[in-house]
Amino acid sequence: MRTELSRHNWGSLRAMGGEADRVPESILALLSSETEDDAWAAYWELENYVVVQGQLFEASQYVVPVLLAALAEEISQVARKAVLELLFQLVSGESDTEEVERGNPDLGSICRQNAQEGIWVIYRELCSGHYDLARDILEVIDRDRDRFAHFVDAYPRGRRKKQRGRVG
């Protein structure tokens, strides 16, 4: 995740209100969060910066691969939930009007395409505990509707908890 984060000159990318130079710091704060308060404070720094009410800014397309890499690592459950929520906001968004005017009308489709590259990371989340958030993301990005339906049927909400209850 850190390597993916370091690939970009964030200060040269746009976010709401200017440059995206504080994105790396906010992402690292999110990923190191151990409490809900810390996770959501970091989340809102990003949600109101690279995506604002579904409107995407230039930096958003580069945040998606960083979040996918983070999901492949060991992070707290509160951080994982906030990462998935942010990922959903990014893949559900569309270019802000300022970005369209600057020649970036396809940020939404780019974010979705970037998320598709890590689709199995999202499927792992669906199967292992963050069902609702992962399902929402997959509903937007997975073009293979048969696969999506099969996984949703095979891993209905709460199945993992029931299995744990039988074992313990």
C-alpha cells in the first residue's frame, strides 16, 4: 500500500479546493485507525476532499488502487469498514463539473475500472464479514452478473456468523 501511495505526486493532482497534497497523510491516518472515531475522522478528510457528494476530483482515480492494496493488508476492522465505504463512494461517483471542464469527464468509469482490477479483494470482503459494503461495491463494478449473483447466493448475509456460532 505504501508503495502504491508513493507512486504519485499528490501535490500535482487536484482535489476539492486545490491540490491533493494531504491525501497520503489522510490515507495513512485512516489505515492506522484503531477506533471508530479515528477511522471516521480520517474518512471524512478524504470523503470531503477527493470525492464530495458523489463528485470526483482528479486524485480519486489514484486513491482506488491504494485502498485496494490496503484491503490486502492487515488493518483494523474499523479501518477496513471505512476503507470499503470510501471505495463505494469513489466507484459510485462521477466527475465534478470542474473536472469535466478541465478535460476529465471519465473519472467515475476510471475509478470503477481501477476497482475491477482488485475485484477478488472485494469478493474476499463479501465472503468474510463486510457483506453489505462489499456487495454494494460489487454491484457497481462487477460486469459478470452471473458471478455476482452466484457469490451473493453462496454467501448470504450473516452466514459466517452462523458458522462461527456453531463451532464456538
